[in-house]
Amino acid sequence: MNSEKIIIGSRGSDLALWQARFVQSRIEELGHAVEIKIIKTQGDIIQHLSFEKMEGKGFFTKELEKELLEESIDLAVHSFKDLETNYPEGLTIGAVCARADHRDLLLIREEGLDASRKWELKRGALVGTSSARRKLQLRSHRPDISLDDIRGNVPTRVAKLRDGRFDAIVLAKAGLDRLEYDVSDLHVHILDPTEFIPAPAQGALAVQIRDKDARIAGVVAQLHREDIAESTSIERRVLNLFQGGCQLPLGAYCHKESDTFVLRVAMAPTWQDSLSQIVLRQKSPSGLAERAVETLQSQKV
């Protein structure tokens, strides 16, 4: 056992701690002592505003990055989709180490069900989400439904649904899967990712480190998955080229079919605008994100 303890920075939600403990267990398997330090972020503290109404970017990451730069932690574990595409000077991604199911899902109360309608969601249903990306795609495919903001961690949002404040809510499937959260009393409708495009890097975990910390870089490099990094880098490059963050209604998902990269992007300037959606295929990942942005810009998105 390496006696020099490695300190992981994490948010305090159940899901964030699951992610931090996942990385902790992997590093401990390599023979290192590890502890987790819980850090509150702006996104955890401000619960009454949707993301597009909050100022700035990096709502769930800035405080972690600050502590990393100040060397009070050795690494930070992030949901990769929450992380800004431009990192603060002195920080880098040391590993992209796992990707769970990338899809979104609808959790629907029995009162909100109608099997004859798209997504089994009744006409005029009230759906909870604070994501501009999800609002855009919900509104585009089901213009009859109503939307309202919902914030909080997974258990908090599910509790609001069960209390009858919404007919349905949208969640990332990865979060429910990782928490093994019991929603057997609710109807689960998994959204087709070729139609309802996930957030860039949804379901993936990223380990952020100081770029000059050779010791930690050497440790976390052993967790890195190049195949996951390759696809998520394309998705996040699309977001970066549009200079977007949580407020931008943009979905991007890239995967390989045999030896071909397939990239799907859905976006609009705001979630109230018309949805533009494209699918691109090419053998090499090089330039694929740039091609997607050029295609969307030619459509005057």
C-alpha cells in the first residue's frame, strides 16, 4: 500500500458520491490509500433557478476546480457532461474512466399515462425538467405538453413526481442505474437516443487533475478508457465550437457502427426555437465535430 493518501474531491449528492467511490475503489485496487472530501458547488446551493437563469457556467464544477488548484484535493471526479469544455489554466482531464447508459428516460405517474400517445404520455401532461436541451426536444416532439422547472438530486426529483407536482420527469438513465434507485411504482419510458439526443458525454465519468502533477497523472492514467474518450471528445468538441454550457439546448451523441463513427446532434439557439437535427457518418473521427457545426450553421441554427 502506497502510504501517501490521495484525496478525491466530490459533490455531496448520492450520485456524485457513487461516482467518487467508484473511482476510489479503482485507485485502491492499484494499492493507494484514498479519501473523499465533499465540496458544495453553486449548483448544489442554488436550487430555485433553472440553469438558463443562472449566471456563468460550471455550476457543478467551479468549486471543485478551485480546491484542485489550491491543492487541497488531488483529483476531482465529475459527471463529464457537467464539466466545461475549456478548463482553467493548470487543470486537465487525467482519465475518462467509465460510461454508463447514455440515454434519457421519462418517469411517469400512473395518472400521466396514455399508451396511445407518443412516449406513453397523456395529452397536456406536465413534465418537469430544468434542462434547456430536454425542454427543446420535449416541446418539439410533443407540443401539447406543459413544461416546468424541477431541481434537486435524483431522490428529490422523484419525490416531487410522487407527490403529484408533475405527471412525468426526465432523468438520465445512468443516474438511476448507478444508484439502483427503486422506481417500480412509476412507469419508465426510455427515450430513443436516435430521436431524443443525450447531452454531450452523458453517462461518462471524468477525472480532473493538475496538469503538472505527474504522480496523480500516472495513477489515473491506469483508469483511462480510450474508446470512451474518443467518442465523448467528439461530442464535447461540438459543444465547445458552439461555446455552449448548461444553458445551451444542444444534444450530441457519437458511437461506432462497425468501423464508422456516427454523430447525432440536435440543437436550437433557445429551447423555444425550432429544433435542428442532423446525423453524420465518417470513417475517421478527425473533423467530424467541425463538420457537424458547419452543417448546422448552414441551416442557420
